[in-house]
Amino acid sequence: MAQFLQVLLSGLATGSIYALAAVGFSLVWQAAQAVNFAQGEFVMLPAFLVLIGEHWLHWPLWAALLFGFALSILLLGLAFKRLIVQPFGPDGGLPLVIATMALSILLKEAVKTFYGAEAEPFPSLLPNGTFHVGGAVVSVRDVLNLLAALAVVLLLTLFLDRTKTGRQMQAAAQNPGVAEILGVDVARMTLYAFLLNAALAAVASFLITPVYLAKFSNGESLGIVAFIAAIIGGFNRIRGALVGGLLIGVLDNLTATYVTLSYRAALPLVLLIAVILWRPQGLLGDEEARIV
Amino acid sequence: MRGHREAIGVAVVVAALIVAPLGQGNYIAYLLCSWLMLAIAAMGLNLTLGYAGRISLAQASFIGIGAYATSIVTLAHYPWVLGMAVGVVLCFVVGLLLGFPALRVRGHYLAFVTLAFNSLFFLVARNEDWLTGGTYGLSGMPRPRIGPVSTSGQLAFYYFTLAVALLAAVVLRLIVRSPWGRAFKALRENEVRAESLGLDVRRLTLLAFAIGSAYGGLAGAIEAPLVQYIDPGSFDVVQSLSLLLMVVVGGLGEFWGPVLGSAVAVLLPEALRVTAAYYLMLYAIAVILLMTRCPGGLIGLARRIAARPARRRGAAVS
Amino acid sequence: MTSPHLSVRGVFKRFGPVVAVNDVSFDVAHGEILGLIGPNGSGKSTLFNCILGQTAPDAGSVEVDGRRVTGSRACDLSLLGVGRTFQQLAVFPGLSVLDNIIFAAQEHRGGMLGRLFMRPDAGLTEEADRMIEFFRLGAVRNKLAGDISYGQRKLVDAAMAFMAGPRLVLLDEPAGGVNPTMLAELRERLLTYNREHGTTFVVIEHNMDFVMSLCGRIMALAEGRIIADGTPEEVRAEQTVIDSYLGG
Ligand SMILES: Nc1ncnc2c1ncn2[C@@H]1O[C@H](COP(=O)(O)OP(=O)(O)OP(=O)(O)O)[C@@H](O)[C@H]1O
Ligand SMILES: [Mg+2]
């Protein structure tokens, strides 16, 4: 039981970080019908921007973090939208997908070439250490990771549901034509979605990199997990992506502990195939939201 | 007229390919072999995606299935032809099965299903040591022997690869030139209409996957004796994505597209003498630009350039 | 000749709360030209889709030549000699006009495997050229179907429906978006084809002049039900039909 609790919690902790990437992925999908195959690299890169601030520019950590965050939003939000997605027009289709695949190669190779191919330690922003709950050893970092990620998603949901801008963003994503007529600045709302995605990716990056070290290839598996979480949750809904991310984190940990270590990565994949074939609208989505 | 020009072009290229490695080192022959090997796999993907319009991000796993089958059979001292046949048939059958999801979902969803399949294949290859050698992989595969002739020399193996690739191209050419080719395109353009005109959409979709995958298997049957070492990492999702890029860069649904696309990915960096890392970055930027300007790929671009002066001439006349 | 060519019995189809086709039954005799009219959303296209295997009806049965085809796939119906056009234009834009028309018949030639070893055109070029001539498409024969005018595409669409020599053809708004001159021509083509081949037609059409002058019998649909069935004169005089259009 104690072990189960431990496994569950650390699963939730990683899962919540997957969820951040998945939520961002869904936002961009909703706003621009763009499937971003570089999403994993979007989570890999911000950590390296921080490392650049720290090691190349010799800035203190807080400045480096700020620098990394700002640059991420500029590159992965603004530049991504303007230079990669926008030229394809409203329905990018396969060419846009190919372009994001190329972008993922570009980001990976750029980091490998200009920063290095070795795994780099990344400063932990959260205290290490453990505490005991009923026999279970709980990592403080896990708990704080989970809380931080949940807080971010909660804030995002509040923003989307309660503020005027948030509601305009939703309107722009659901029906750009009608939103435009009602006076919503659709182009601006789309841009916000991209900026938010970049911010979420940066937060995910800062939370997950201390656990796994910073490496140029980190995005390969992360990107796939983000897709899986988003699709399982229903592709175009925020809460779905959150649940999808948590579910994968937990399942992954449970399989690794109780079933098989060597095939731990198989379960999410099988789940993905099953969901796509039998419930393409996602576990939480409803029939109308189906977009095949 | 156009057919003639194409025939002459092909003859010139084949002649060039025959003399290309002469007087060069083993490395050049090896490089040409890997290009032809990838071209075969990309041709198969082009049938599935370019002609039939069904995306697959699993082509690398079919190269893997072909390569493992060939390795296992030849390491057990059976002839290469048997290993190749086992690999190709296996890929045909597995490809057929992978086609079933394509009957239900399209586009991004199909991309993710096939991508997940590729990841699962990778896990199996890594974990089933008894069959695949796990992370250590398999090595020491013998090169095929044709009658009394051994292809263990790099040059001999190159000609062997060239012959296989040409044969594969001819067969594919016959397929896409037959009424099947038109049916594949009709399937891509408008499935509902095609079915209302009598096309058995289900069977043709499955065949598009099966044949495309079998080409992946054939490529694997070349890769095993070429590299003489295979491990799961050679057949992961990244490899599938890079095959997809080759097909798209060359030109989707263009018969020679995959040959050109794989040349750009494999041969061009050598010709330009830039290091792999820089080349990959330039390549990625070029792909993004190409996609925004000309989604039809390099052959589409060439067609557009060829058509432009003609239109101007036409305008001058009228 | 007593048995009907097409027999529809009690077909019912709902989409969520909307009942698109509500217990529709009718027969069409061999060689008849039946017009199907009704306001937008009255269920005409859905009825076609139910007959042709594109949509599974919730209830009811469809027979072609006394043979039950409910639940058959569209491709099987095509092989039984039933052709159709779609309301939304359905040509293959990336194929040439000639290829579009050849494709329309090639799947009826031999078996699937046999077709792999046929000549590229499956021996259909001559026949396709006759069809191209019949529909006056000679000028665009080798152009991509995506590059020709809307009206021309409409004709290609119709030509495809006839290419395989069907004995029953269902046309969904063949006149929509076609200019008046071409319209008269289209009507002539259809009547000629019907005379020469004895082909049975069911035609959905909003253009009343067109449908009244083409069809020997007309059926009116409103909210998924048949509200009138008779000669053009009878249907034209029917008050419920006028009401259904006016009432929307
Ligand atoms: N795939 C579908 N899903 C949900 N509702 C549908 C679908 N197809 C049709 N409907 C609904 O069924 C009803 C009948 O539609 P249908 O297209 O058959 O009408 P129609 O008579 O062909 O109209 P029109 O003259 O405009 O072509 C409409 O209310 C339509 O909204
Ligand atoms: Mg209709």
C-alpha cells in the first residue's frame, strides 16, 4: 500500500508535467489546426536557454530563468507562429506537419551542435528531500511538481473561462468566422494560444529537466507522450489533456512497478491505438467534438 | 514524347549509376548502397502516402522487420533470397493488418496510430533478446551469393543492390501504370466517389499499406547484409520521420520523387562536404521553406519552373 | 417487366433528434424517369445515401431488380449497375478528365488481380472518348479535372455516372450551378440516353422547369415523408407541395 501510494504520487508528478505539454499542444491544435510534431523539442529547448544564460552569460539563476522563459515565448511562440505556421494559411495540412517535423530536427541539431550532445545537469528549482506519509516515502519535489503543474492548468482554465480575453480565445478557436463577425480579433487570439503554448512548454521544461537532465534528445519521447495525452483526453479540450497526462504518468509508473519494466512504454501506445480506433473523440470528449 | 524523354533520362541515370563507384573507394559504394536501400523504402511509402493518400509513420519498422528476418535467416546459414522472401512476406502481412486502422481514421489520427506501431516495434526489438539480440542487435550477416558469385566485395554488393533497386522500381512502375495506379489516386482524391464507382475501397486501402510495407521489408533485406549490424535504434520513429521527409521533399505521388528525396538526404551532404550536423540543420530549414513555397516537393518545383516559360510563350501567342 | 427496377420499403433514418427520412416507400419501373423534389433539408440526399449504401438506414429495405441490397456497400451496388452523382461535386481533381472517366468504368472490368495486368487504360480509352464526345468535353479531355470550369466538372461528374453502363442512375441536383444553355443540353443528353439505353433515372432537382420537362413522374418529399407522387401536372397542382415550399 505504501509502495502503491509512492508510485501513484510520482506518476502523478511526471504526469502533470506531460499534461502541461499536452495542454499546450491542444491549445495550438484548437487555435490553428496545427499538429505540432516539434512539441517535444519545445519542452527540451527552454532548459538549454536557461543553461546558456547561466553558463555562457554567467547570469544568476533567476535571471537565466527569466531569460529562458522570455526567449522561449519569443522563439517558440511568436517566431513559431509567424515563420512556420502562418505561411501555410488557415489549413496547413500535411505540408505544415512536415514543416514541424523539420523544425524538430532543426531544434535538436542546433542544441546538439551549439551546446553539446552530453546530458547536462539542470539546477533544481524545488527543494529536494523526502517526507513520510503512513510508511510511504514521498519526494517533496514530486509533490511540488504536481502542485505547480496543477496550479498552472487551473490558472489557465480560469483565464480561458472567466476573462473576456479567454472567452474570446475560445470563440476564435471554435468558430473563427463567427467570432470575427462578433468583433473578436481572431489573429490576436490565435497568437495568444501560441504564446501560451510556449509558456506552458517552458514551465514543463523547467520542472522536468532537473529530473532527467538536459539533453538534446529529450523531446523525442516527450513529444509522443504529449500527443498521447492530448488524444486520450480528447484532443481539443484542456481538461481532457490534463487527465490524459496524469493518466499516462500514473499508468506508466504502475506498469513499471507491478507489471513489466521492459514494456512500460508499451501501455500508453496500446492505449493510444485503442482510443483512436474506438473513441476517436477521446475518453472525455463527446461525439460532436469528433474531428476525423 | 514525354515518355521518350523519361526513358532516355532513366537510361542515362542507370548508366551513370553503373560507372559511378568505379575508381572510387569502398565508402562511395557503401554510400550509394544506403541511398538505394532508402530509396526502395521511400518508394513503398510513396505508394501508401503519395498515391493512395494514407499516411504512415511506420516505414522504418518495416525496414526493421525485413532486416531482422533476413539477418536471422542468413545467420542460420540459409540463403539471402529466403530471408528476403520471409521479410517481404511478413511485411506484406503486417502492413495489411496496419491498414485496418486506415479504414477507420485519417490524417493526424492515422499518423499517430502508425507512429505508435513503430514505437511498439522498437520495444519488441529491444526486449526480445532471444530473437533480435536486444540492444546489442545482430551482427556478422553474410552477404548474398548468387550462384558462384559472392557479393562480399563492396563493389559487387553495390551492383547487387542496384539490380534489386531497379527491379523494385520496375515492378512499382508496372503497378502504378496499371489501372491500379489510377485506383490508388482515386482513393486519395475522393474515397466516397471512388467507392460509388465500384472501387472496393477496403481492399485497395489494405493493399496500399501491404505493398508499401513490403517495399520497406525489401529495403531491410538489403540493409542487413549492407551494414552487417542492426539494432533497434536503426528502426525507430525518428527514422520513419526522416523517410517521410524524403518522400515529401522529392515530391508526393511522383514516381521518381523518393529516389530524388533520398538522394538529397544521403548523397547531397557528401557532395557538399559539410558535416552531418550542419547539413541536417540546413536540410531542415530547406524543408520548411520548400513546404511553404512548394508542397509538391522538388519534382513539383521542377514542373512549375518548366511550365512557367511555356505559359509565357502561350500568352505571347494569344 | 412487371417487377420494379428499384423498390424502396419503409426506409427510415434519423440523425440525433432530426428524422431525415421518415418511412419512405416507392417503386421505380424500368426505363422510368422519376423526379424527386422537396425543400432544402427534406431528406432527398439522405434517401439517396440510404439507397446506395453510403448511409445505413435505421429501418427499411431496398431492392434492385428484386434483389435485396440493404446493407450492401456502395461498390457492390455500382457493380450491380447502379450509378450516381453527388450533390457536392465529386470528381477527382488531380486526375485528367480522361482518367476520371476511364476510372468510372475500370473497376467493372475483370477481377481486382486481373486489373493489375491490364493495359494502363483497361481498354477503355475509346469508350471514354465516346462519352467525352457525348457530353461535349473534347476541349478539356487532357486537362486536370481540378482545372476546368464548374459546369464542365458537373458534366464530367455525369459522364462518370454513365460510363460503366448503369441501368439505374440516381442524380443529385445535376442542374445546380449549370448555365441555362448547358442545362438544355444536359436535359437533351439525359433524355437521349434514356431513349437509347432504356436506363432508369431518379433525379433530385430544385430547378422546376428542368425537372418538369425531364421527368415523367414526380415525387415530392417534405420533412422526410412523401407528400405527393404523380405526373408533373398533378404534383404541380398539389396544394401540400406548394405549402411545403412556402412554409419552409
Ligand atoms: N450526416 C449528417 N449528420 C447529421 N444530420 C444530417 C446529416 N446528413 C443530413 N442531415 C440532416 O438530415 C436532414 C435532411 O438532409 P438532406 O441533405 O437529406 O436534405 P436534402 O433534401 O438533400 O436538402 P437539399 O435540398 O438542401 O440538398 C437535414 O435536416 C440535415 O441537416
Ligand atoms: Mg440534398
